[in-house]
Amino acid sequence: MQTAYSLLAALAGYLIGSLSFAVIVSRAMGLSDPRSYGSGNPGATNVLRSGNKAAAILTLVFDALKGYLPVLAVKLWGAPYGLEEGTMALVGLGAFLGHLWPVFFRFEGGKGVATAAGVIFGLNPLLGVATLATWIIIAAFSRYSSLAAIVSAAFAPMYQLLIWEAGPTALALIIMGLLLVWRHQANIKKLLAGTESKLGQKAAGATPAPGTSKKHPHGTGPKPAGHSHHHPSRKK
């Protein structure tokens, strides 16, 4: 029965992880589908390339929560059913896999950075702080979100093994780290070629943020034929 509970919990984690909030938030806010511009990745970094910071923040928060809350639920209420660290790791991994291959979005998911962060905070809050600090440091110096994610994915299982212990948590972190690096193959090629987009860089084809005004015709670019720069004064 314990095994059945663990599998059901993992399935629930996967289904929650399958909620692609980059797509959901973008649709709700009238923005382009994040899979249609920039890197094509339905994640917070690509949503930020739309120019809408609020949408990117909401995507980041919800993607992290869908990794954190299922693990926290097992931690808080799983003990009476025999669900402990092994199930927490399995549920976290399920949520991460749901983000990568979401059943509700034709299995076209993101790279899992925010969701992995949420899972890590659920499994081990101190490890989450250490991993987040690693991401911030690399991102601040390089301005490359992808590089920060790759380095953090490599360091998280190392922190767990060196500071805490081996076990289900470490195994889940290793699997997530390998998958996360694998999902960043295109980014790695761009980083090596020097063509990777930096944090906050606007992507072509993205719907501009609401309230963006058009430039006056007197701006740059060719002027319509017969257009005069003199505007006749109105009669009083």
C-alpha cells in the first residue's frame, strides 16, 4: 500500500508540474505564446523577452511553486502513510518531469530551472539557499541565465553530497541536474559561439507589454511622401 501511495503522489506531482505557467500567464495577459519567439522555451526567462516583467515574475513564482508545494505536502502530511524522504524526492522529480514534458501541452515543456529550484527548496531549504546564491552570482557576473542554470544544476548535487548525505534527495538532484543540462544543449552551443541572449534582452516576434506607445512619425525612418514638418496653426 505504501508503494501505491508513493506512485499516486508521484503522479500527482507530475500532473501539477504539467501546468505550463509560461503559456497560461501569457494567454491570460494577452501576450504571444512564449514557444513562438526567443528561445521558444516556455519559461520565465523567455517570457521576460516579451518585455512584460510582471508576466515573467508570475511565471517564475508559479513554476517554482509547482515544484515546491507537492514536496511540501508530502513532508507535512505523508508520514502517517509511510511517505518520507524517498517519496518526497520522487514527487519532486515527478513535478520536474511534468514541466519538461507536460501532458496538458502536447509534451512541449520548458527547461525546468524554476521548478527544479522549487523542488530543491522543498527537499532541503538550506540547499535551496545555497543553489539560489550560486545562480545569482553567476547570473550577476555573466548576465546569462542559461549559464547560471547549468552551473547551479551541477553544484546542487555536489552541495548535497558534500554537506549533507547521499540518499534519495541526492539521486533526484543528480537526475534533475543531468536533464537540465541536457535541455540546455542549444544554449551551450550559443554560449560557445557568443550568440546567447542575455538577461532581459528583448526578443523579436514577442508581443510588446501593454501600454507601449508608438513613436511619432517624426522619429527615425522614411517619411511619407508629401509630409511636411510644418503644422499649420489652428484658427481661433
